[in-house]
Amino acid sequence: MYRRVDWMKAADQAILQLLGPPKSLELTPSNIARNTGLSRGYTSSRLSVLVDQGLVEVDEEEGSHPFYSVSDLGKGVLDGEISPQDLM
């Protein structure tokens, strides 16, 4: 398990763990909320932060819901290959 950075919330950890290895899922915010027990609105706000920080990627196809997946940087954090200090 990795250490969180100051800006990270417990919800971010839950989202990264859900999306990350070994499964590496691509899910909508509603799917993520349902599987983490977070509200849909809070999940969306935390996903925006994770995208801005480069830990999560979003695939927004026209006419469909966005799908979120963990980025290579996010995988590196989950695997402990990237130090939390590198994210500040």
C-alpha cells in the first residue's frame, strides 16, 4: 500500500484501487460510486482531481458516458514505484 499525499482523500485511494491493477478497469462515475460506496457527485469531483493530477485518465466518447481508468502514473503510485512526494 502506498502513502497518500496531503491533497489526497480516502476516496481517491478507493477509486485508484478499484480502477488499478490487477483488474485495470474502465468504469463510469456511476459504476465507481456504486462499487466504492461513495456518492455519485463526490466521486465525480474526486475523479476530476485525479485526472488533473495525472493519476486517472478519462475517455469521453461523443454521445456516451465518460469512462475512467488508472493512468501509468497512477499504476506507478499503486505499485509503489513512484514516491508520493513526486506527486506534490
